Amino acid sequence: MAAPRSVAVDITRLLRDEEAATASAAASAAKAKGGEEDDSPSGKRPRSERFPLSRGELAVFVGVFFFFVAGLFCIYKTMPAAEYGRIKLPRTISDLRVLKDDLSKYAKEYPAKFILGYCSTYIFMQTFMIPGTIFMSLLAGALFGVIRGLFLVVFNATAGASSCFFLSKLIGKPLVSWLWPEKLRFFQGEIAKRREKLLNYMLFLRITPTLPNLFINLASPIVDIPFHVFFLATVIGLLPASLITVRAGLALGDLKSVKDLYDAKTLLVLFLIGLLIIIPTLFKRKRTYE
């Protein structure tokens, strides 16, 4: 009776050894492929949920952020104490109307201090991608008129975008690749096809809402767009949209929502301007193919 039991034990052990070998081989194959074809949730979750910035990159971001915050704090502390508590970022058109009424007299009495505070706040928001710069542009039109308001908006938007450009050059690549991988690949391919007429293409992107300005600011250094091209495209390309926003600030009482700024007619005009600018690029590509 002992022999059959021994044979049964040996067969069971053999089956277990074969199952273990099969599992080990499968694990080795998956590891050799780098886990790219692992469709299980456990195989993908660590990559998708892992924060992309290293400790050093995060330290750089925090350091730059607090440097800007310290500068803003010093600027705000130089402003008259009686008006200090009224300064806040508007989030709605109603908030903007109240802020405009509060700051009108202040901007006339202390123009230099107000412009310094306005510019530093705008650049800070643009650098760190804080929503609300469109309200700041409307406020410029409401307080300073078209000419001075347009100059202030284009200056601050360009300075903030340039600051964001260099910050992204330091630490932006892993973050942009993590947030918008497909959009970044598309942008990189389009830039590679238009190297000879890059300024025209960048102007087209700035004038039209084809890609968000936030993405353009962050992705431009990653796809090797020269800073001088980025700078010129930003200064010139933001003029049409900034003019629309500043002029709307003059009629702030009639504005109901930010969506009213860019209706179908306005968007059509922006796209037509963008198409006129990008036509040389299209003709260049056509000649190349011929």
C-alpha cells in the first residue's frame, strides 16, 4: 500500500513544479518586455499615479515659487495700508466690477505703486499657471483705456510666458510628458515639420485657440523652440486677443460672462488672421513635396 501513495505524492510534486516553472517563465517574459504589454490594473497603476517630478525638481519649483511669493509680499507691504485689504483676485465679472470701483481712485492717486503691484501679480499668475489672468486683462482696459491697457497686458503676458518657458526648461519635461503625452507628441511632430517657418506657425498658434497658451508656454522649451522665436510669437501673437479683451474692459458694465468675449464672429476673425500668417508655411510645404 505504500508504493501507490508514494507515486501519488511524486506526481503531485511534479505538477506543482511544472506550474511553478510556467509562472516563473511568464514572469520573466513580462519583465523582459519591460511590462509594456501588461494589461492588468496593477501593472499600469504605479506608472499613471506616480508623481513625475523628482525631489530635486520639486525643490526647484518650490524654491522659485517662494521667491516669487516673497517678492509679491514685499511689494504689497509698500502699498498704502488703507487700500491693502481691498486687493484680491477676481473670479467672476461681478467681483471684477467691485474691484474696479475700489481701485479706480487708488490707481489714480498711486499710479506707480498700483502698476508695480498689478504687473507683479499678473506675471506671478502667468508663471505658475494660476487661472484668472483674463480678469486682469479686463481690469487693465477698465482702468487704463485701450492703449495703455493693451501695452500692460502684452508686456505682462509676455513676461509671464517667458518666465514659465524658463521654468519649464528646468523641470517641465517630466510634468508635461505626464499630463499631456499625446498632445506633446503631436506638437513635437508639427514643430519638426515646420522648422523653416517656425515663427509663422508659432504666430498661428498664439493668435488662434488651436492649442492652449498654457500648454504652449510649457511645451515650447521641451520641443526645442528657440526662445527668440517664442518671444516674438508671444509679443505679436497675443496682440489681437489682448486688444479684444482690453476693449471689453471699457464696457465692463455690459459684460455678463467671460464667454461673451469670444463669440463665433470673434473666433472666426482670429482664425482668418492666423491663416493669413500660416499661408507661407503651407506654400513652403507644397513646394517641398513638388
